[in-house]
Amino acid sequence: MKVLVPVKRVVDFNVKVRVKSDQSDVDIANVKMSMNPFDEIAVEEGVRLKEKGAATEVVAVSCGVTACQETLRTAMAMGADRAVLVETDAELQPLAVAKLLKAVVEKEQPQLVILGKQAIDDDANQTGQMLAALLDWPQATFASQIEVNGDQIQVTREVDGGLETVSLNLPAVVTTDLRLNEPRFVTLPNIMKAKKKTLDVLTPDEVGVDVAPRLKTLKVEEPPVRAAGVIVPDVATLVEKLKNEAKVI
Amino acid sequence: MSILVIAEHDNQQLNGATLHAVAAAAQIGEDIHVLVAGQGAQTVAQAAGQIAGVSKVLHADGESLADALAENMAAQVLSVAQNYSHLVFAATTAGKNVAPRVAAKLDVAQISDIISVESADTFKRPIYAGNAVATVQSADVQKVLTVRTTAFDAQAAEGGSAAIESVSPVADAGSSRFISRELAQSDRPELSSASVVITGGRGLGNAENFKLLDALADKLGAAIGASRAAVDAGYAPNDWQVGQTGKIVAPQLYMAFGVSGAIQHLAGMKDSKVIVAVNKDPEAPIFSVADYGLVADLFEVLPELTKAL
């Protein structure tokens, strides 16, 4: 079974982004970029499936600028066998990414696509579901456990209020939640090895996908700032303030 | 054209999140319909018809819809979608599961997690864990939206008298099966809609200590939440997680004990009306959003506070 793992290059989760003064976008010049954390979990899961013998090959794929090659090298250092970059400088929205991934799926013919449930930059939480819909494949979002049984996959999902388990016919799309696994750290020897692995580059034109954005960003603003609070000296003062000032208890 | 709100429910009760989705729909336009897709969910359909401002309920009743499988739910929405300019879901795990499937099949963009309606095609939504707010305009004919429930006051559950119209249920796609559900049983209010939320962080130290929050929660009728650090450490179940990728809450009163306040956590609670933080580290980022901060040992504060209330 071949597993395809799409990964996104995003602003590192430790960076607090700032809005540009002209309110056109956030300013991501010179900030640290990393693999989307949920996608790291997806790569880890793909690699574990291979280590368990349930998968034969793990292919990482990314869509975006040339620098996404770094993200793909990281995926290969974690254990992905090879990588595909659909390279473009265009702004990519989730629907466009889903269409590009569909084209890659048709080329690669994986039985399973594992991807992060959401990217921590646009917080959209759409691409996996959209890909599943475009392929007419079943999906299991927000996975906290995956078990492959022959031509089916059983997935435990983190839903509001608890857990839900579904079984899907393969091929299928799974999106990862935080508790699925803890991604491994990449080691120097593996980083060196990853440099020798194959990384193919395609373009949206080559795969025949129109990536024109459907949503226009009119403005990006700072969120409203909370007024500064006070430090209270003790519990008695806290209770007094909550009762008489904030009037919430 | 009309607006369709997709109801969330467990076949017995209408989930309160739907009332917030209807409230957002009411800011977009007037002719609001609600789709109730389920099995044996007549009481839900009746409840949906009573929501203020709803003019029609579409009720699809079938075995394929019993467990809200994404494949069948999306197909059901698509079976009626052509009549609507806007398809509106609550941004719950159920809504997030289905909405993008619908959008992709309609070949339209989805606008996730809207926090305000600027016009029928323009919406505001948080990005980068709420560190920025984007105003986006859709060029698509149909709009698929998910609604951040905390950003819209719930529509009145009573006052409407919409007609209920039956629509044919879709056939089972056959590609996925529901196996089981383990939902936490709790007498406490639901985290995302509670008016008081008490949250524990890694500062609580272990799962046993999380129970120290119970007495205070009992007194205040509060829901209990947790930071991601606490959930990852196994102190609390995952459905308690408050933050960018967990639950988004905006209660009247939010009390955080031993929560440091990573930006991902703040993203899930900073719209709360009053925030109280108790942490022994005076430099903890949680204090930057707290209305009332108390630099102290939570193990001393918790019993004292519970007694004082």
C-alpha cells in the first residue's frame, strides 16, 4: 500500500505574526518557517505504517514556492521515501490545493492519503475533506488512532464530546489530530540521507489545474486588544472584584 | 435566494450550536431554511421549526443519515443545495467534517470560522491562531460558511413556526461505516456553551489534581477545560482542550489555573468576558489577557476560593 502525505510549509508555531502596516496581509518576511505541526503527525503516521509493514512506500507532497523543498526534505528525513513538489508562486487556497493533490493522487495511485486536519496559518481545516470529496473517497477527519485491516481502515476520531470510530473502505483520506502520535525528531544522518532521495517537481499547468483564488482578502487587521488587567494580592480581593466590579458571580 | 443552515443534532436533540449558526444566517439574509438530516429525528425537526426567523425546515429521514457520516451528510446537503445562495454550518467537529466536502463538490471556496458578517459575500475570520483577523470576499455564486459559535449570540429557540417539508434521504454511499461512539458523560454544562469555564493547565501536575477543580466548578455551575499541555500530559481528556485546534470558548467568566497561556491557548479563550488567571509564575503570558491575575500557588488558592464563594 502506498501512502501519500501532503505537507505544508507554514510560519513556525512559536512565531507571533504581525500584521503589515498597510493591512494587506501578515508580515512573514524573515520569520522562521516549519512544517505544519499536524502534517508532521501525518508524516510520522505514514512512516509508522511503513515500519509496521502496513505501507510499502510513503510519498510526501507539497504545493507552493521553491522553498517548500526544505519541508519535503524534512519529511524525507523523518522517513518518507520520496517527494513531489507542485511548484508555484501563486497564492494557493484550500480548494486549489485539493485539486492539485487530486492530480498527484491520480498520478501516484496511493491507497491512503494522510494529512493534517488544519494548517496553523490560515486555520481553514478544509483541504483533506475537499480532497476526499473531489476523489469521491471516504474520509475520517481528526484521527487519534488508525488501524489498517486489509482493504479497510478503522479510525478513531476526536469529536466534540468524546471519540467516534468509523471504518472506511480504502482508498481513503485521513486527517490527523494532535493525539495520533508524537512525531520523531530528525537526526543528522537522516537529514543527509534525505538529501539523496528523489524530489520531483511539477507545475499546476502540467497537471492541468486552475489555482486562481476564489476568496479575495480585503484587509488583515490586528485583533482587538484586551484592556490591561490588574494583579490582585489575594483570594479575598479576587472574590470581591468578581462580585462587585465584574459582577460575574 | 435563500440560506440553508445545516442543523447539528444527535437525532434526539437539536445542538445549541445550530442556534448560533442561524444567528449568523440572519445577518446575511431573511429567508432561512434549516436542514435536519438524521434518522428518527422528528423532535429535532420540530425544534428547528421553532427557531425564531426560520421559515422552513427540510427534514431528511433515513438510515444512511443515522450517524452523520460525512459522505452521506454531504450528499444530502448537495441534494438540496442548488436552491440556496449560502450553506451555513456551525464550526463544530461535525460542521467542519462535512462543509468542505460540500464546498468542493460545488466547486466553491469555503469560508471557515466566520466571526462577523460584513455583507452577503464578505466575512471576517481569524487566522494565525487569532493573531490576525482577515476580511475576505467570496467571488463564488454560492457561499459555504462555517460559523464560530462564540462570535454570534444564539438565535431564540422559540418564536418561529416554520413548516416541515420532507426531503428524500440519500442512499448510503457504502464506503464508510459507523462503528462506535464514546461520549463523555457529564452533569456539567457543555464546554463551548457554558457561561463559566474553569481550566487547568500543566501546573496541576497530574490527573488526580485535576479533580481539585471539581468543587469550584460545582459551586459555579462551570464547565471544566484544559490546556493542550495538560491534555498531552494525560491529565485531562482531549475533548476538554481549549485552544486554536481544540474548543473555542467565550464564557462570561473564564478561570485558568496553572495555565501558562501559549498563543494557541489564548486563541481559544481570549474573547471571554472576564478572565481570571492563577499562576505562580508572574511572567506567564496568560496574565497579558487576564482581567484579574493572582500570582500564587493554585493548590492554596483553589480550596480558599471554593470556600469563599
